[in-house]
Amino acid sequence: MDKLKKTLDEVAEDVIKGKYGNGDECFNKLLNEGYNPYQVLKRVNELLK
């Protein structure tokens, strides 16, 4: 059974908390979990403004 994906905001909050690491590590983890890294990182930047 596939676990439900988190919302964009939930994933962005996890990135901000460092749960996905930094740089390439973060990008690759997001990609491997089926998220669009560009979309998530854009949202991270919006939340940090």
C-alpha cells in the first residue's frame, strides 16, 4: 500500500526543517519520493519571504 503524498506545503515545511538535507541531497530525495523538486523549492522560497 502506497503511503499518501504530503501536500506541497507539508513537504516545503519538511525541507525548511532539514528533513531532506541540503543541495543535491535534498533535490534527489524529493525526486526519488515522487515530488517535483523545482516546485517544492519554489514554495520553500515563498514561505521564507
